[in-house]
Amino acid sequence: MVLKRLARMALAAVVCASAAPAALAQTMVMPTQTPIQVGPQRIEVDIASTPQQLAHGLMGRRSLPDGHGMLFVFPSTEHVCMWMKNTLLPLSVAFIDSRGTIINIADMQPQTLTPHCSMLAARYALEMPQGWFAAHLVGRGARLSGFPFGTPLQP
């Protein structure tokens, strides 16, 4: 009886351990701000991960400090679109896959409902002041590191 219970517990532990990375990503509490790296550029981002944060984004903000942006963390990897309703700043958005690789970048004009969509399924979107990606020579295929991409920041 005790051996059967131990065997069931061991099997349950193996099943849980194999599912742990996906479950952990689903239940992980996101910080509100974190440093990340886009290619060689280190920036500070506000994290939007709850439904309310994802819907609100940078609406109403009149400025962004240099080297700051907003990282949207979507609940799953899917085709996503962004627009600029009630957003006062011109922004550029990079759509990013689950490995932290930029899929495509779009420039967005303030206070418009024009959709800007990921070309492929995206897990993240990074909004920066318009032109930031071009000015820093960051384009499609560039890699992001740091939390939540699971790769360390470069020194």
C-alpha cells in the first residue's frame, strides 16, 4: 500500500515537473517594471500583462523617458493587433515571438484606430517612441533578452 502510494506520488511528480515550465509561465507574477535588452541596447520597460493593463497600454501618457517603453505580455502566442486610441505619443511597436525574436515593426500615429498587426503569431509587443528601433538599427530578427525572455542581460 505504501509502495503504491509512493509510486503514484513519484508519477505525479514527473507529470507535474514536465508541465511545470508551461504552467509556471501561465501563473508567473509579472513585475511592473524590468530592464530588458534589445540587441545591444538596454532599456527599462513597464510590463502590461493583465487584461486591464493590456487594454490601457500607454493611453493618456504625454511623454516617455529616454530608454523607456512598454512590453505587452500576451496570455498566449497568437496574431495580435495594436491601435492608438487615446494614445497621445507617436510610437513604434515591435511584435516578438515566444523566443524573444522580433517578427516585424510598425510605426503608429497618435489617436488613431488603424490596426497594426503581427505578421506571425506573437507572444509579446514592445512599444517605444516612434523611430527608436530605426535609430538603434534594431529590426526583424533582432533578439531580446532579460525577463521574461528567459535569457540573461548581456554585460
